[in-house]
Amino acid sequence: MDSAIIIRDLQPGDSIAEMTRLLHAAYAGLAAMGFNYTRLTKARM
């Protein structure tokens, strides 16, 4: 399995809702420690 990270432009088929979910999950630990980042408090669409 290739675990390389690929950075690319947003594509028409990309799900903003899925990206928001991933950001919430990625920052959950920091939120639990009291850090406040904009993406942590953004409402899901």
C-alpha cells in the first residue's frame, strides 16, 4: 500500500462535507486540550 501524501487542487467531485469531517477528526485531540482553531468550531454543511 502506497502511503504517500498527495497535495492537489480541489476537484469538482470532492466532498466538502467529507473534508470538514476529516478536519474535525484531525483536530479533535487539540480541541479536547482546549485549543480553539477556526476549523474546530465551523458548522458542518
